[in-house]
Amino acid sequence: MSKPRLEGKVAMITGAASGIGEAAAKLFAAHGATVVIADIQDELGAAVAASIGTDKCSYKHCDVTDERQIEAAVEYVVTTYGRLDVVFSNAGMLPQATPIMDVDMAEVDQVMAVNVRGMVGAIKHGARAMVKLGIRGSIICTSSVSSVQGGFGPASYTASKHAVVGLMRAAAGELGRCGIRVNCVAPAGVATPMSTVHTGWSASQVEETCSASAALKGVVLKAQNIAEAALFLASDEAAFISGHNLLVDGAMTATFSYSMMN
């Protein structure tokens, strides 16, 4: 491997017990970071941390819908490791594909609580810690192709991911004066435990369906690809990149027509 890109840095990743977050936790650690996995899947999270190594990774229970738990997770990171350089706010949920005329408003509230309110909390408390410690850090939020175009997911999910991008842009404007960068990584459909449960498909079926929609052929999008994009945004190689929604979609949103979804 080339020179580690996060050597000496400390990162907190929400939703890192599986999927994109797990891939990012392993990749960040491989590039020299100390990683804290913040999730509600205690057994899975602890197992991922153990697989990385207790000298490089630990697990902290954190429900991002509860601001107090986000604050406690950030406090744990700073108390345990003395600093916080990177926050990857990745925790999210994907609701059932319910038509807008039949949508359950309680489900809309839950989607917003996880996908938007949870991001606000992670940025708020992550940035507070960085400013207090004088760290010019990087905050990354997981958005989606649904953040730029309708038709890729249910209305509530699409609305939440549009909101995440607006939040990121506002935060980038405010926190830039403190030297803190804020960006999003926006995946196309990728086979994760969440997407397979949501669709009822196998991982290979998810990949086949999503690959068919991408303009770029010969490459299958994996969680690892999203983790690599997040690694770039977390690293000093992206030192002047802030306020950006980095699409990892094989030109899907550049070439895809909404009418093709119907």
C-alpha cells in the first residue's frame, strides 16, 4: 500500500457495524487512523472493531436519533483518544417503497430523524469538538444519488437525502472559517445488508440491477468504492474541497432519465 493517508488521525464513523460504514472503518484503519464505530448493532459493531484490532478501533453504542448519544459518542472519542479529526456521518435508513399517496407519516418522521436529524447532531457535536481542540477536521455525510434526482427511491428517502446535501452546504459555509471541511459522498445503489433487506434480493441481484442503470460498464459498485471516496474526502489530499456532493454512480445521474424508472 502507498503511504497511509490518515496516519495519526482519529475518526468516528456512524453506522459502521455493516455495509459502507464497515468498509470505511476497515479502510480508514488500514490507512493509519484510529477508528471509533458508532452504531446500534452492538454485536456486529464489536465484532468489526475486534476484526480491525483493539489497538486501532473500538465500538461505542450510538443511536443517532438521540442527540445525547451522539454527544456521548463524541465525548468518548475525545476522552479516549485525545482528538477527533474525521467524522463520517454514515448512519441512515431506507424505508419501504411506498407510493406518496399511501405514505405513513410516522415512517416519514423516522426517516427524517435518522437521515437528517442524525446528520445534524453528528455535524454539531463533531464540529464543537474539533473547534475546541483547534483541529482543522473533515466531516463527511452519506447522501445518495437520490440527493440530486427523483425516482431512485421512495419520496421520504429522496426528500431526506436532498436535505442532507442542503445541510452539508450550509455547514460547509459556517465551519469553513474554522478550517473544517464538510462534504457528502453520494452512492448509487450498492449491495449492503440494508439494501438487500429492503429489496428482498440477494447481493448479486442488487448489483446486477444497479449496474444495468449505470452508464459506466465493466465495474460493479461495491461498498469499498464508497469507502475509498470517503477516504479521499477525509484525507489531506482533499484539503481545499468543501461543500461538495461527490457522486459515486458511474455517470448514472448524468445520463439517466426519470422516465426510465417507470
